[in-house]
Amino acid sequence: GHDAVGPDGTKYEIKARRRTKHNGSRQLSQIRDLAAKHFDFLIGVLFEEDYSVYRAARVPHAVVVELSKFNEHTNSNRFILAESVWDHPEVEDVTLNLNAYERNAAGVIDGNTVPGTVQYLGHTVRTVHPLPLRGGGCTVRTV
């Protein structure tokens, strides 16, 4: 499936990973049924140990297909958010966007500040889990 939909109908799959001093892995959680193209863009976020944003990328579906590896055991694709991902010409670095929104912990809907929401890529999204989950993932939905 997907986690967010923009006003133009663009579908976003959002995956995150928290890096710690004990685990620096950049592998995101499984992406199932990648061939069905349930999303247009993957938003991949790497968090620091304190949950601040380290890096974030907007990755087109075709690039996810190109760079991921199928894992037969889990029947899913594995995508690693390596530094080289940001070198791909079709990948957009959105780290500064997220850092700006991170400093403003609430979004604005109809002129009102609403806790539990953020502005992202011009869209207001409501966080389903206000804090990143154990394991580094968080999910957002459009408002």
C-alpha cells in the first residue's frame, strides 16, 4: 500500500530507520508487492539516535525497483538507504525540508496550528504515531 497521498493524487510510501551507536543499519523495512506499484515515491528517512533527521530522500518508484533486492525468504524487496542513493539523478534530497518541519512540531490547517501534524512537500500530514516507533519506523497520513 502507501502511507500518504498528496492533493494531486501522488502516493507516498514512507519508511524510516533510526541509526544508533550500536546499530548503524540503513536497511528499511520490507517493501511488499513492489511490482504492483502501490506508490509513486518512497520517502526514506534516516534518524539519528535522538530521533533528529540525519538524511531524507524522495525516491521514485522506478529507482526503488532498480536499487532494491528481492528477498525470497520474506517475499519482499529490501531497500538500503545507502549514501549512494542520493547520488542517483532521479532522487531528491529532502533532508532540509524535513529539518525545517522538524523545528516546527505542528502543522497548520486552515490557519490553525494542529499538534500531531506536519507540513511535508507542501502537504499537511497527520502523524499516526507522533513519535518514531521502536525499530525506527513512523507512519503519516494526509489530513
